[in-house]
Amino acid sequence: MLSEARAHDIRLGGSPLNFSGRSLQALTAAALLLPGVVTPLHAAEPGTLNVQVSRYEEGRRDLFDVDSRLAPLRADSLHLSGAMLLRNGIRANVALSQDTWSGATPVAVAPLAANGNRPILRNSSRGLVFAGASPIVNGRIALTEDFTPAGDARAVQVMSSASPELRRQADVGFEFPVDSPHARTLTASAGISDEPDYRSRYGRLGARIGLNDNLTTLSANTAFTRSDTHARLDADLQPYVTRNAYAEQLERGSPSDLLRGERRDRGVEIGVTQVLDAVSVLDAGIALNRASGFMENPYKVVTVVFAGNAATPASGDVRAFLEQRPDERRQLTFRAHYARHFAASDATLQLDYVHSRDDWGIATHSVELGWAQTLGAWTVTPRLRYYTQGAADFHVPWLLSRQNFRSISIDENGEPQVTPYSAALLPAHFSSDHRLASFGSASAGLTLQRRFAVGLVVEGGVEYYTRADGLHAGGGENGTYADFDFAMANIALTLDLGAAARRARREATDGHGAHAGHASHGKHPVPAGLMFTHAGQARGSFMTGYRASHQRQYGALLHGTQSASDDDVATAACNATAPCRMAPARMTMTMHMLDLMYAVNDTTTLMLMPQYMTMDMRLRRLAGAPMPQPGAHDHDGRSHTAGGLGDTLVAGLFTLHASATHGWQASLGVSVPTGSISREYRRTFQADGGLVHYDMQGGSGTWDLVPSLTWQATRGSWHSGVQVGGIRRLQSRNASGYRLGDQLQLSAWTLRTLNRYASLSLRAQWQRRGAIDGAFDAYNAAIGPMDFPDNHGGDFIDVGFGLNLALGGSGLALEWFAPVDEDVNGFQLERHGALAVTWHYSY
Amino acid sequence: MRSMSRCTYRVLLAAATLGLGACTHVEPWQRGTLARPDMASEPAPLQQQVRRHVYGSREAGGITGGGSGGGCGCY
């Protein structure tokens, strides 16, 4: 028997537990697994599913006297992952991530006198518009006797904008229990990260062992990463960049060269987790990482001012060199994490310290303090972090070289001889990347977690970060030119599949198995592509879901209902003064949506649905189209991608009438314009980028009304329904000067339940989408039909074939949507079907 | 490779020794608090993943063992 005093030592979630029976057994079992300190308690459950979206956004850089209108850098990320307990205690983890980023990023640092960041203006039908900024600093500047620029000598970052770029990552990992009483575990994982100019593949092996009655856990990991760079150099910048050091890695190409590099990382890490007492634990580790190969950033250049070899310089020849970093880097990292729980306040102190040091001369320290306060089912964790680092030995804002970049002399035959600069007179390594400079940063963040009894955790986090030279421990060294700040926010959802399985078993035991099979869709299953049908949830219940759709367009260009020739498109799809040169050859759009629903009462359900969109478009040159004019945007045969958070839907769903055989539901939603409508291509290939095509923008940009009315009926194993819905734009223009068309949609479906697990569905849908009203009020290249408002919208008829599955308390539905008839406005690319997938779980 | 100061190592070693020496035995039934999610090495792994990715693309420190993705951080 346990003593009463010991009983009070057992707390979970801050509340004393009555430990008789199964709760004590479960708790003790969890505690005995106590690398549970390393692997959280919930990891012992059969499995988890995670969905997370996040945004990172920088503030504007201080360019001193330049009013840059380049949009600051922004990155949107989506993360999906799952863990599953397999046979023999083997645990598998799978994760998929992607992020899209675009915006302004520094490519160099130069004296202000070099006049970087010059705005590029362009004539348009709306007058002179901003089309970009020149990152070119080449030229001559006056120098004083002490070799400093005669004008404003302050360093300034030279910015360049980046087109939207997509990175995808996939990871898979396994944990193998070798000897569970002693918590010996082997781990293995591998993954790949892929983006247009960079790919890394990595693997990791590890082992954990519990000692000292599992109060001490030792761990060891080894990892290997291979990374390949294949970067297309900036075509605008390339003619001005000296890249002799990479002659063997450059592949000549048009319109610019390709720089290839390979990098390998090998790392080992050992760690120890020690339980100090019943309320505190220490986790520490030390890691050694060795990187070799190409470690440069292929888009960063260093400004070199060639001052000549005279004692008194007249002027400096400003040049740009690709940065040169050492080919080896060894870094040692020490980390420590201390956690202590305070029962009186039901809170946990979390303290982290990380120190690293490498042979580039960089030493870093970071300290982080968190306070996880439990408030009922909520956990609120404010955090503060301070970070400081020293500079790499080879970091310079810009270089001065006492030689000529190029000297011309007359040889003995009277012929001019050109003598280039001597690389030996330049440092072997140099970089002005601000991440290798000395600086400090301070950040403050807040994490909110809400735990639900059924094993669902919803969490969100925000953080503000400021980086400043003056925050460097020991004082600032470089001035404020590289200071900047950013904010990041995310929301995540974690579902414990064990809880779902237990719920399904309980419902089966209680005789509600049939209902459990349809829990994902309220009273009856519906085809995957339908929304606003989940009425009839019990008061106070939640429903969580994930919804994805993938649409494809390729093939012929349609004009109305007929295929159009390239000549027709070139002459009629754009405008008389600027015929179309390009047309879309293929376009895909993928949407990920999170469904969060709460039944206020038996007839009213509130819904919140954030979404993440990814679009990819490949263009082709129209046969017989005119060649591009100098300075005009053009990207024949190249695919471009955009992605990020889309608009967010907030809606109410109301049951108007419900009986055993039929029911009426209505919904009224508002679409909040959280998606970007100002995505731009960078100015590249000597051509202006401008705003990305309408279909590649992230949202409508307007507040929209989204109503629907649904009728559903049941007869035996047949479920049928009709839904009418639409989108009404509530504003006449968005911030980019246009408004998407309104939409009206009518769906009719029937669904046959085969057994308690599976149903098949058939659906027909008619949809009318209006054309775009207004037009971009900023520069857009207008190269093809997708850039003209009249070539959007139309009437569409589709047929959907679906399969619905009941999976232990949750429901999975798939629907393939095939186009039957389309009558498009203007000229548009033919559609080739869409796949919709939904997964819902109510609790 | 530039050697880390011996003093730093000694301080860390002393702290680790003191820390382990200060341990008390905790019976299995006393470990409920230790199993709380906020006592884990990574109390909020999803949050930490986002933050680590951002820090890694903005700072030069703290590679712990490698073997993870994250892209080139070229921006």
C-alpha cells in the first residue's frame, strides 16, 4: 500500500489524482518509461496527428536616405506530421513541411556614396510606377586621403527582391525499443529538403538508454547531411559580379550562369537527462558538427573598392565579388535545459542555455527563460530570449583593396595590355552576410496551449524579435546598418489518436457504433468537396477537420466553350496595343484548410477555417507571338510558384429544421482577407517583374459574404441533398485595385451507405463565377490572358465521384471531380479535374 | 579549430558534477510531475520547430548534431 504522504506527490496537470485503480497504473507505467522526460507523456499513446501553419514577416530595413518600396521578406509555412505506434512497440514518425517566401533581402553592403538601392521606375498606363530597385553598386566613388569614401561613408545594405519560392521537406523516422524496462531505444530517421536551387538529404541514427532506475537517460546521435546547391545567378547582377573564384563550379548558361556546389555535414551529439528531484530535471548535451564543401550563399556579394596603388587615391573603382567562405567549418555546441515545477503556483520554470563556438571565429550564447503557467485546461507560456554572437574572422561590411581592378598599359610593341587585379592581394575569405557579423538580439514570445479531455491540443504562438548591433554583448562594433526586426506567429493542432480509438470503442460498447462511423459528418456522411453541412452537433461539442483539394488545368486554351488557336489568343486575349506573348501551359492549385467548429447549442455551430494555398504555373510562348520588348517580363517554359496563407473563413451554421427523414441547414460566413494580394516577381533577366498573375495571388483582398442553404434527406441507406451557396464581395476594390467576381453554386448529390464503414457518393455541381472587376493598380507585366480581368470566371458543370470511410471515431472522405462542361469568360486554360480530401473528428 | 577556453569547460564540468551530485532518488510513484508535458526537454515541439528554423536562418550558432532539413536559408 502506498502511504498517504506519497499519494499527494502524484499530480498531473496540477491536480492531485486519486491513484487507486487504473489511473495509478497508467501513471506509474508512464513514469517508469521516464525517458518520458525526453519523450513526453503523450508520446506513449498509439499515435498523434499534427497540423501547423506559421508566418514569418520582417520589418523594413533601414536604408538611410533611400525610400525603398520593396516589400519586406515574408515566409508562410505549413507542417503536417503524424506518429504511429506499430507492432512490437516500434514507433514511426512522418512529417511533411513546405514554406514559401518572398520579399526583399540584402545582397551586399556598400558605402552610401556608392548609390545602391536606386529605384527603377517605369512608364505605365497609370504613369510612372516603381518597378524595382537596382542592386548594382559598380561605378566610381571619390575617396579621401585616408581612403574612405568622400561622400557618405556609412555602410548600407543593398537590397534585392526575391520572387516567391517554395521549399518542401519530408521526414520519416522510427524508434525501436530494445529493452523497454531499461528504456533502451534506437532511433533512425531520414529526410529530404528540396527547393529550386538547393537540395539536402540527411539521415540520423541514435540511441537512448535509461540508467539509475531510469532517473538518468543517456543519449547519443550521429547525423549526416549532403546538400547540393545549383543556383541560377541573378541575371541582372551577373554582368557586374566578379566570380573568378568559382570558375570551375560555374556552368555557362542563358540568361545567366548556374553555380553548383556540394556540402557535407557530419555531426555527433551526446546528451544526458537527469532527474534532480521529484519536481526538477536537467537535460544537457554537447554536439560537434563538421561541415565541408560549398558553404557560401550564392546570392551574396561583397563590395570591393579598388583604390589603386597610388599613395593618394583620386577615386575608387567599386566592384562586386561573390562572397568566399572557408570550405571547412567545425562547430562545437553545448546546450542545457532546466525545468522546475512549482506546485504552489502550478507553473513550470523553463531555462535554456546554448553556447557554440567554431573555427570561423564565431562564438554564440543564447539564454531563454520561459514560465509555463497552467490555468485549468490552458497553459500560457511567456518567453524571453537573449542571443549574442561574435563575428566570423572573415566578415567585413565591404573591402578596400590598394590595387587597380584592371590596369591598362602599353607593351613594348605598342599594344595595350590589360592586367587584372591580383586575387592574392585580396583576403582568401570574405563575406558581408549580416548573419556572420557580431550582433545581439532580444525576443519576447507567448505560447498558448489548450488541452481537451479527448486528447486534442490546440496551440498558438507569437514572437517579436529585434536584432541590433548594440545588443551585442560587449558593445556594438558595426553601426546600425544591419539592424532589423521580425515577427512570427503560428497556430497548431495536435490530435491524440489513442483518444479517438478509445472513444470509438466506448461508443461501440454503448451501442452507438453506427453513429461513430458518421461522426465526421454530423448526422450523415456527405461528399468531400462540400462545406457547411456539419449541422446537428451536440451542444458544447467540438469538431476538428483537415480539408485539402488539388486542382489541375492544362491542355487547350478555351474561348467560351471552344478551343482557341494561339493566333486567336495572341490577338484577342490581351489588348490591341500589347498582344499576348505567353499563355499558361499548366497550372495547379493546392489548398489545405483547417476546420475548427464548436456547437454553441443543438442548432448553431460556429466555424473557423484558416487555409494555406500553393499555386504553380508553367507558361509557354504563343506560336507566332511577338518577341518580348527590352525590359518586358518574360519566362518562357519556366515554372513559377506562389504560396502562403489564404483567406480565413468565419461562419455560423444553423439547423433550420431537422427530422428523422430530412433537414434544412443554412450558413452565413464572412471571408476575412488574410491572403496576400500583392505578391510580386522580382525584377530579373533585365525585365520588370511586377505583380504576379491574379490566379497566383493568395486571396480575394476583400471582405466577402459566404452564404449557403442545404437540404438533406434520408431513405434507408440512401442519403441525398441539395445545396445552393455563393460568394458576394462586400467591397468594390481591394488594396491592389480590383475585385474578384461573385460566385453562385448549386450542388445535388446522393450517397449510398454500403456498410457501417464505407459509403459511395455521386454529385453534380453547377457554378457561375463572375469576371474580375477593375484591374491591378500597380505594375503587372500583362504578358498573357491570365493577366487580364476579362479572362476570368464563367459557367462550369462538374460531376464528382466520392468514397467516405469511417475510421474509429473519425471520418475520411475523398472525391474526384471531373469537368463536364465549361463556358469560360474570355480565354482560359482547360480544367482537368480536382481531388478533394477531408478528414473530420468530432468530440 | 580555435580551442574553447579551458576555464569554460571546467565551469561546465563543475556545474554538471554539482548538478548530478545534487540528485535525490525519486520513486516511480513520485514521477507524475516529471511526466508533465511542460517538464519535457521540448515542452512545445511544434512551436520549437518553427523557432529553431527561423533562428537557424538568421543566426550563426547552435547546430546540434545536424541531420535536419531547413533549406539553405539563402534569404
